[in-house]
Amino acid sequence: MTVGAGISVSDGRLNVLGESILSDVHENIILTPAAGGLLSNGAFIGVQSDQIGSRRVFPVGKLLDLRFMCVFRFKLWWMTQRMGTCGQDIPFETQFLIVEGLDGSHFGEQGKEQSSLYVVFLPILEGDFRAVLQGNANNELEICLESGDPAVQEFDGSHLVFVAAGSDPFDVITNAVKTVEGHLQTFCHRDRKKMPDMLNWFGWCTWDAFYTNVTAEGVKQGLESLEGGGIPPKFVIIDDGWQSVGMDPTSEEAKADNTANFANRLTNIKENHKFQKDGKAGERVEDPAMGIRHIVTEIKDQHSVKYVYVWHALAGYWGGVRPGVAEMDHYDSKMAYPISSPGVQSNEPCDALNSITKTGLGLVNPEKVYNFYNELHSYLASAGINGVKVDVQNILETLGAGHGGRVKLARKYHQALEASISRNFPDNGIISCMSHNTDGLYSAKRTAVIRASDDFWPRDPASHTIHIASVAYNTIFLGEFMQPDWDM
């Protein structure tokens, strides 16, 4: 069976441009040509199965003695890279895989003929399901298909992984993502997104200087320090620590060194007392001129800052929006408790996820989440804020039960978020963070900037090389969707 130009399954092998990439391919594996894409050497891998269920794993075929690089989620929020030569080296939650053909080791060498072959595998979304790759002990490449809702069990299965090939790996990756863009029509390639002007300026994020102890006075001191060192920033992110949050009366603090208190929930869309002029704990000043606007105006006027962004979580705060609070009641938030997928659970443990799983999250009604974002963002815009860093995004994939699944819930939230950004921050002022899952990447039509890796730890020198390597490899995939931000 030949599909497109040069991709076929025959005699139990997945053959690409005359080279065998997978052997012992299972009989239920099917190929469908890509229609109207940029690649003639591209096809969709699917499965024929009478199985139903909210999570299914399908072996495809064996990968043996071919070098590959993949990026996979080593924890719920973030990806990193791994290299290997056989199927069992492919980790759970692999979202991008590129395999080098036998003649591929000469790419980029002068004087060598360009006879290399690179094959890209992109697990994608199909209906209410998300596909991801993994390997097994038999060196088989597997497709893991999940809905995230026990009630969502039926799937088509014909378009689960897009495979493409060519001699230039970077061209193959770009054209593969653009072909998937045309197929899904749920996201846009980076080339078609508006880039915010803040990308053109040196910026500073308050996180590593203050963590959640940031104050209006601290922001000014930080700017003065940077100016004194001869590197005045024109772009500032006021990170976590400016919002009005609190724990439930019966909750216990869930906080480690240099982290937020994951048990806190949002109690008001406006700033806390630290960002009110002459603010006092336990008191709220309702005059907008005395709120966060005063510090934004001051740093723009006195420090020549062009753009100010602030942080918030996709669900409002780490613990969501607190139900039953008078000022927030119209968002109809309900307590939900995360259930992470087995693939995520098998990788690195995460204190934040464990804490939220225990204390729960106040999830805004998906039908009212646009109102939540719009009211929050319109208040910030009226205070002179130019955009937002939207964090903790992947938590949605754990909350799909009862909402039609993880893909449907993520798309609902991302559509509302991007509509609010478009209305309130016309320069497309948004940075996506803790968002390395394909639920979000394949649902983002406007968001154009993304944090490229796990946090940078300035006081841990051993982590610095790892950080640079991780952002570089992640960028190979993420850079097709958004402009990667290599730091905080």
C-alpha cells in the first residue's frame, strides 16, 4: 500500500522513500494520504480497532538501530529532549519524534551529497482524543490515545499521527506542522501569528528576585538596580504575588522554598494590598487610581518602561477561583480534583500537581470563562497593563472528566482566553507558560510567545547547561507554533 509519494506499509514494514523505518508493523495499522498539504511525502498513521475506551494503547511497529531525537513531557507542565536508537528508548508522553535514516549522519557537512533522510512523527488531536507516542519493551513504537473523560470512549482512529520525510530536517518539521495545521484547522503556525512588540526589547521578570514576595516597591528597586548596572529594561513582567488570593478555611499551606502556596485560590480579580498605594493588609481600596495603576504609571514615566505584563494562572490562580466568594460568585466555579494520565504519572513527580490534586481547584464554569478573562483583562488594561503571562495551563488536561474530555475543555478555555486577549491587549500581549502539551499547542490560533522550558535556577550552576540544552531542543518543535522564550 503506497500513500502519497514514497510512504507505504508493505511486508510488515513502514517504508519511507525506499528506506525501512519500522518493522513488524501490526496488521491493523492504516495510512491515509495528506490532502492539500505542503508535503507529498506525508501521510497519517491510524488504527483499525473495535476497541473503545477513554484510554487505549496501540503498538505500531518496531524501531531498531536508527538514531532519533524526541521531545517528551518529563512532568505535567514541561518537555525536554531524549535521544536513542530503538523503540524502548522512546519515553512516555513523547509529542515530537524525528528519526534519522541510515544515510542521515552527514547532514550539514560540506562536500557531502545531500542523501540524508529524516522522518518526523507528530502525534496529533483527533476529535475529543489526544494521541501521544511511547515505546515498549519489545522496541515497538506505540500510540497512546486518551480523552481524559471516562464517559468519552468512541474514536475514529484514522488520523492519529502525521508522518513526513525529506532530506532537510528543518524543512520537514516546518512543512509537517503546516500540513497538520491545514488538516486540523484548530491552530495557526507561528508564521501567521502577530508577534508582540515586547519581543524587540530587553525585559525583566520579577520571579527570581522576589518570588511571591514581590511588592510595588520591590519592582521599583529592581528597575533602579538594573539601571545602575547599565541595562535598563523596557519590558517588565510582574510575576506571581500581585493578586488577591487566600486559602479555604480548612486548608493547609502547600508551599516549598521559592514557590507559591498551591493551596491558595483567587478571591478578587483586583490587586492585593502590596500593589495598592499605601495599601494595608486586610483592607481594600476601591479607587482604581490607587490600585496597580499607580505603580504601572510610575515605572513607565520614571523608568521609561514601554511594556508591563502581569502573571496569572489559566484557572485564575494555582488553586483556581474560590467558590462562594461574593465578588467571584458569578463565575460559577466548582471544586474539581485533578486526575493525571498514567504517562504523566510515570515520569518525574511534581509537588505542584500533587498539592493541587490533594487540595483541589476551583474551576470556572467553561461557559462563563470568557467573562472571567474579559473582566480580569479589561481591569488590567485600564490600569495600563499591556499583556499577561498565563501560567499553569496544562492543569486543564487533568480536569476533563464531566466536561467532554481534556481536548474539549482546553479548546473552550483557549478560545475564551484568546478572544479576551484580542479585545483587551491589541498587541497580542500574552506569554504562554507551563503549557507544553499538544492539547493547547494544537488549539492556539493567536498566542505567539511561549516559555520554552522548565524554570531557570540562577542559584544552581549545575542546572544552567541543562536549561540551555532543553530550551534549544524544545524550540525545534515549539518554535513552529510560537516564538520560544528561552528564560523567565
